[in-house]
Amino acid sequence: MKVAISYPPIVNDRGQKAMVSQNRNVQFFKTPTYLLPVVHGQAATWLKNLGFEVIWDDGNAQLKSYDQWYQNLVAMTPDVVVFESTTPVMNFYWRTTAALKKDLPGTIFIMTGYHSMRRPEETLEEAPFDIVLRSNHVDFVLSKLIPVIAANADWRQSCDIEGLVIRDANGKFRSTGHFRQVEPLERSPIIDRDLVQWRNYAYENGNYLQTPGTYATSVVRDCMFGKCTFCRYNGPDLTFSMLPVEKSLDEYERLINDYGVKEIFDDSGVWYRGKEAREFAEGIIKRGLHKKGCYFGFNTRFEYLDKDTIELLAKANFRFVLIGLEAADEETLVKLNKGYQLQHVERSLKWMSDAGLHPHLTIMVGYYWQTREQLRQTVDFVKSLMFRGLARTMQVTLCTPLDFTPYHQECISKDVLLTKNYDDFDMSKLIVKTPIPHSEYYDAVKELYGIAFHPRFLLRQAQYLLTFRRRDWQFLFTYGIRAIRRVRNHIFNLTSADAGPKQATLHPPTGNSLT
Amino acid sequence: MRSGLHKVIGVDLLTDLTYMLRLERNDMSFVPGQCFNLGIPDTAVNREYSSYSGIYDDELQFLIRQVEGGQVSPKFRSLRAGDMVEVDGAYGMFVIDQDLVKTRKFYFIATGTGIAPFHCFAKSFRDLDYQLIHGTRYANECYHRQDYEQGRYINCATTENSGDFHGRVTDYLKINPPPIDAMFYLCGNRNMINDAYDLLRSRGISSSQIITEVFF
């Protein structure tokens, strides 16, 4: 049986590609970031290990045009195609699958991802998908499901693997119940880097201070906090699972020694904390991996890491720490269920920057309640942190409700959503009613990105570079150039949003098959 | 959801490593099963703990196991009456559907301090028909078993023969199969959750009847 795990190139009419960004949100950029879909990479590896023929078909990372990708996929005649959903590309996937089903009538189409898992019937109604996975544990489910399909001609009726909605032989939808929330992650294989063609993802990624970089197999799926209302890793259906420290260390050792990786980022919603974080850092040092010129990075939350642990991580050659600073007013943090207090932000960042870590802030603006004063507080606070060198880099996004997160549901129930068209949920413009004009939030984003060109910030960055233990001037050129390109991308998008509600058209256009 | 400083009423030592942190409630509201973030003021570090106390209790209680080599749990243990704790919350969706309370039997399966949300359920829902199966190493880890109605609490002690049952919670469930139409809540270490989940599914219990939360 031939299984294609597919990511079609999605290009809008501005010529921008859909890139999967923080928390696997989709944004469109001229110069995309190519993020390795980690869980799907594990699924591909697992299926290959089970003896199935697996096609790793990431048209984006493989730099294919949509037509090339489509024609190649049809020519390969896979028995199963697996896609990953998120709100802004649902219409695209529905159209694409409708076209593909005509050209590949015998192929089974499976949809995964956080949008369809919460509205499986919608996807089955809108497009000729055969199965929708309700589980975030795509690797575990596919490793059970594909053998069942291969061995049972009547799988539509007989398959009882939990967490599926199946289109049965009569076209009706059959649910197999709730999915298994906790899985023993150590049973899922470490990603086969050759299978997923890891080098395609090794350079264009803003989270890498050095290249080639790669994503580790996530140690936590999805997030051990899992309460932030805007985040897709939050819901009554989700808890978290954790990979043992030693297994992750084994992977790091292999990535460094066998693949020559110079940066490893773990994109778990939140990485280890406390005892596990210290054990991991000690393991890196014990194995001598901190002396191999490879940096390590992760996502964390404020108030998760103490000073001693941060210093130990720095000693183990950790650098890039991505940390959400969603707003600088307590009311917003409370509404978002962030679970940290503003008063501790500076101290946490100071511990990190003093230890030589590289805190990267992720900021959001445009909450449906955000006032001018709250917005100004956020802008001023972030500028202050950046100018004082407490954070090294940052990114700002427009808070966009998607994938039926609690924030999304709240926007629906409070009737603040300005559109129901999923294409509009691509983070390029605000889609909620707000107390002040949208242009003020866009201006705030531009002002924040303007920090990158401010003399005070540039001076701080120069001072920071001089403190590098290894005088890594490569960083200045590679990371700096990539950072500036990202800033230009963001500002371009906001300039377009300012110009009016121009609707991006995703290819293929509605109703057309491109074959 | 709110945050604030809460005064420590006391720290009750229950075993060598486990204790109950008791805080003034300050009108803090929550749904049974939810957790709070607790932090020592000015340390800039917090941790999540499920409420051990019920919604009608005057104080907030948290059942905490001290992590060996941990940075946070030993500090909570050393608190004294009158000290302050930062409390954020409440969060989480490991909660009971109120509509099911009067119509369904509930099986609560826990290991160690994973019993905390079930203690909260038992104290909050007076009409709840439940069976609590608690896995511990030793029988002295049956924290506050007097708080449960007669016959509802079963201790499964793995390293000594003085509990209600000698063995793992999964061993108990194999010998005492639960009703197939009950609701099952699993909370504790992930190995127990995985094993218990497999066992329940093998008995024909639907995945929609099994709700899990990992403690670590």
C-alpha cells in the first residue's frame, strides 16, 4: 500500500506561499519558512517501518508549483493521501480534494489537523474525504489505521479504531468515539530524517540562529499547560503526553553526530521544565554535545523556568528561547488564561539574557477587547524590553481566532467575528470587531517591527554579539538578513491589509481542476 | 479567572514526601476538577496544581508531592502559616458534565496525588455515585480516606499487603470489572493511564466514556 503524506503548495494571488508558523498557524509570505511537520514526520516514519511505501510529499518545502505537485501526486497513484487542516486553508483543501478525487477515484483521502478534528462532519460534507481524524496523535492513529485498511476490504464498516469519523459505504458518517488523549510517545519512532528530506527544512526558519538546523521530535505533545484560550493546544479533548528525556537525548546525539546539525529546535507547545529540563541539560553536558558547536532552542512560558535551570541550560549550549508575551496588561493576560503575571516577565527575561540565552518574544495584538491604552501598554513594554536587551528578537502577529479554540468559540458566541469565510482567517488582517480602528493595531505592529532599525536596538545587538562565547559572526549575516526579510514580509502584509479588504484567492480557483 | 496573594493557613504533612498546602480562599471560585497556578511571591516561578478542596470548602487545599531535586515543591513545603502564595486560576477542563451527575456511575482511577481532582469531586457533588480506585505504593498514602463515603474508596497498594487490595489499579480492575456504561476519569502517572485505558477499551468500554489527565 502506497501512502502519501502531502502538503500542497498553497499560493495566493499576491504570489505568497502559505507557511506554517507558530503553533502551526498559517500565514502567507513571499519568502516562506519551511517548518518540518513533526508529528506527520513520525507518522511517515512509523508507516515506513511497518513496511508501507511512504511518499513524503511536501510540495512547499520541495519548491514545487501547485501544478507540479498535483500532477506528480496523480502520477504516483497513492492508495492513501493524508492532509493536515487548519482554518485558513480549509476551502483550499476541500477544492483540491474534490479535484483529486476525480483523478484518483480509488484513493482514500484522510484529513488530519486541528480544524477538522473539531468539526469532522463539516469536512466530510464539504469534500469527498473518506476519513477525518479527531486525534492530535496522528502518528499513533495512522500506524493502526493503515494496516486495518490494507487488511480489511470492509474497513468502512468494521474499523473500530477510536477517534475517527468515517464515510461508510452508504455515504453516511460513522464516528468511532473519542480519541485516546494520552499516548506513550516513546513508542512513536524518532523521525527518519532521510525520509522527510530534512535539508529542505534546514535553512529557511527564523528560529535557527545557525544552519543547518532541524526540529527535534517534540518532547511534549502538545502543551503541558494547554490552557491559553487562543491556542489550538487547548480544549476539553486535549491533555498532554511527554517523551522520556533519554530518548530525546539519543536523537540529539544522532542529529549532531550523523547529520552535522548546528541547531536543534524543539517546537513542543511548551518544552520540559523543572526536573526534566535539568535532566536534559545535564544529559547534553554528560554526552559532550554542548561542545559540538550546536545550539539548542525551545518554546517556554513565563514562570516555568527558574534561574538555576536557565543557567544550566545556557551551560548546555541552549540559545534560542521562544516565549509568548501576548500582551502587557493584566486584563488581557487574565482573559487569555495565560497563567503568568506581568510583574515577573522582566526578571525571567533578565535571567535568560544574563545567562546568554536568546529570548525571542511572540507578541499578539488585536484582541476583540483590546483598547488603545492596552495596545499602547504592550507596544511601550515590548520596546522597553528590546531596548534594554532583555529580549533579543521578537515577532508580532494579529490575534486570529481559528481551529475552534476557546478564543474562536468566544468570538462566535459574542458575535464579534466579521467574516465566516475561512480564507479570511490567514492572520493577514483583523477579522474581529475591535474598540478602536484596525489601522491602529496595524500601526502598532509596524512600530514594533520598526524596533529592528532603531539605533538603540542595533547598539544592543552589537553588544550582544560581542558577548558570544564563540564569536559567531555568521549569525550577524545569516540570521540578521533572514530577520530583516521577515520584518519586510510582515510590513508588506500589513500594508496590504491597510489598503483594504482585498481577498486573497487561493489556487486552485473554485471549482477548477488543474489537471 | 483571577490572580492574587493568598495567605497560608498551614502545611499538613501526610507522608515523608506528600503534604497538603492550605490557603485562605479569598472568594476564589472554580469548577471542580480545575487547577490553579501557585507560586511563591517574587520567585517568578509557578506550577499547576488541581484543587484538592471542594467548592463548598472555606479554604483552598492542594495535595503536593515533593519532587526530589525539585525547585518549587520543597519551597511550598517549607511555608508557614501567614506566609503568602501567588494564586492564578482557575483553569482546565478536567471537569464533570453536570447533566451526568445524577444519571451515571463514575469510576475515578488515580495514582498518587492524581487523586486530588477526585477528592474535589467527592466533596463538591453530594449526589455523585462514584467508585474511587487509588493506586499507591504504601497504604499510608490513602490521603483523607475518611472524606469518602463508606465503600467508595479502594486503595491498591503495590509494595505492601495492608491496603484494600495488594497490587496495581489495573490488577484490581481485571478482577473487579467495572460496569460498561460508567464514566471513567483517569488521573495520575501516564503509565497507569495507558494501561488502564487499554484495559477499559478491551472490556468494550467506549473511548467517549474515558477522560484522562496526566500528573507529572
